[in-house]
Amino acid sequence: MSTTSTADLSDECGESLEYCDTPFRSYGRRAAFAGMVSTVRCFEDILLVRSILGTPGHGGVLVVDGGGSSRVALLGDQMALLAIDHGWAGVIINGAVRDTAVLSDLDLGVKALAASPRRGGKGGAGERDVPVSFGGATFRPGDQVVSDADGIVVQAVR
């Protein structure tokens, strides 16, 4: 699935896919990325995101439901470097990122709603490995996700 574009997947699989309609912007150098989904739900708190990105990613994609907040960033350059060092292919954030000039030079797929210079809190609030939904799509741990310039599609693995 990782070498197929979202448009080709749409033609092949049609409505068996879930389509994320959220208008994300691409911030990382890797414009197209794909992998197995890991999830975290948190609101304006980076601790769980940092913790997960510090574990082996095995080419996966961390999907973060930050509740759509653009007030603070849930990913910056240091966490992106951590993700690269641990083998993550990408991060999709229903929220904001920061350090966007640096992110654009890093070999990581990064999709987010917006940018904010403020860092999120470190209280540790949130949930990991739970289904998260936004943009009309549900991302479940273990699903496959493909992201490119045309959008984001999720294929359930059952």
C-alpha cells in the first residue's frame, strides 16, 4: 500500500476506504508517506506524543487528535528528529506544529492544520492506542494510512 498514490487507491478500493476531508497542510520534506497507524488523543499536551515518537516506529504513522486546536503546537523540530531517529514515516496532527522552517528540511511526513510558536503542555493528559476520528475518517491502531498531495486515506485492516 505504501507505494500507491491516494488517487490510485481511491480508484482501486473506492468506498471501502475512509477519506479524511480535513484540509491539512504539509510541513515535512516527505510529501508522500504511508504506514501502519498508531494513535494518540490529547489536547494541547505533548507528553504522550513525545513518548510514542521515542519508541520504534517501524515505518508507521502517528495520528494525533489534538482536538483541532491551533493555539499550541503538538510537534516541533526536536520531536520530529526523535521520530526520524526511531523510524517513523510520518505524523498527522489534528492540531498545530511549530519550527516549520526546520520541519520542511526533515525527511519526515508531517501533516497538520496550522502552525503556532507556542509549545503544548507537558501534563501527560491523553489516551494512546484508541480510535480517533476527524475529517470524516476514523483512524484505528493497526490500520494503514496513505498521505500525499491529494489527501489522506485510511484502509482498515481486519
